[in-house]
Amino acid sequence: MLIVQDVDLTPNPQALKFILNERLLNAETRNYTNKEEADKDPLAKGIFEIDGVVSVFYMDKFITIEKDPGTSWGQIQKPFVEFIKNFDINLIPPEKKIEGTSAAETELLKQINQLLDQRVRPALAGDGGGLEVLGLEGTILTIRYQGACGSCPSAIRGTLVAIENLLRREVNPNLEVVSG
């Protein structure tokens, strides 16, 4: 049985990170910004049935929920805890098999992802969020924030600059990071 063990605040005042007693995913993240996107994922779809939920992000042993600013957390927390308690973890769609690096992925993109995995993604996960690399064209890296980071003003501004500075220092001084 899934149990909410703890709730963490995030830098985004509209998002909370719910820490669970069991692992949901091993290597993947799942991010849904609306009910339609979550249609094939029973966990996220069920969370979106709770009034006021506007996004769902989950990985490892936590779920981050972002709420509508007009909804109080009191309206969401109790139905969420009940839903999680009664949810069958076996209904979560299986993770996609990771078959190594595709031939199309460049050495630069490998270096970028390796650095993001080591230094950036763990910090974002600590705040209930994540980061997806959407693509690399020349030296322009397009990323998308996930979970609590998706609509957080500090992620959109300050963190983006910090990531760009880190990648310029460690990987390539000509890299530009943009949010997609």
C-alpha cells in the first residue's frame, strides 16, 4: 500500500512534494501539465480528478502536485492521500527501456546530460521538480522544467542562468540555454 510519509514545501508556492513509502519509477520521470496528457497513466489521471490540480510530476519516491492559485491545499491533500492509499502501484505504466545512447545523440549532448544528471537534476528533484532536455541545435540547448519547477519564477529566471553558466564553464563556453 502506498502511503504519504511526508510533505515538502517547494520554492513554487503553488506546488507541494509528497514523499511516498514506495518507489514509483526507477530511472524515468513523468510530467503532465493537463488531464488529457495523463489519459494513459492511471496514477496521474486519478490525481487530476481532484479539483484544483493543474500539473502532476512524479519520479522515484515522490509526487509533486501543482494547484490552481484559487484552490487551497486543504481541498487537495485529503483526497490525494485517500487516492494514494487505495491506488494499485501495479497500474503505473512500465518504464521505457533505455537502450543506451542513440547513434544520433552527439558527444556534446552526452556531456551535457551527464553534467545535468550529476549536478542539476538532483537539486531540482530535492525541490519537487525535474528537467528535460528537448534538443540541441548547434550550441543552443532547449530545456523544459518539470514538476514544481515548471511554473516557478526562480526556475524560469535564476536557475536557467545558473545552468547555462555551469554548462559554459564545464562543457562548452559557447552554449546558450533556453526554456522551451
